[in-house]
Amino acid sequence: MRLDLLLYRLRLARTRGLAQAKTLTGHIRVNGNRVRRASHAVSPGDMLTLPHVNGVLVCEVLHLPERRGPAAEARCCYRVLDPDAQSDLAERPDTDCRGPEIP
């Protein structure tokens, strides 16, 4: 899938034209390589690094969306690798998904 279409369908850009413009600036990286073409092919498993409202967004594409659906549907297509929006070099905090222990 084209990078600009992916950004539009994942709701990381409001319009496809804005997604193309964002790509042409050269601030987007796919798997660590700078991309300056809106037609760059993206597939599941690729890592995207792009400027976002609160800083830099680093995410992994889980699967390609078939349409621009609701935001909840779009969020299921990618996984944010840096949830605190720091940098891609920041360490993840140790969290336990099991919840508090009950004696």
C-alpha cells in the first residue's frame, strides 16, 4: 500500500493531500530510512516514525486497513512502540499487566 494512503486510512493525516505533503517534507521514516515519495510501498511489520502533535510517533504497522473507517478501527491496524511519546531510544517503564497482587 502507498504510504500516503496508509497515513490517510490510519487517520494520521486529515486528507490524502496532507499525507502526500507530509511525506514530501522528508520527515517520515519507514524502517529507519527517510522517505520522500508518497508512493513508497508499506507492508505489515514495517516501522513508521513520523512527526505528530505531541512530538514523534513511532509505530509498527500490524495490518493494512481496507478503508478509512472509525478511529477505533484505525488504531487496531498499528501499535505505538513508544507510548509515552518520548523518543525511540527511551526505555519502557516496567509494568505488570496482571494488576495488583492480593494476599
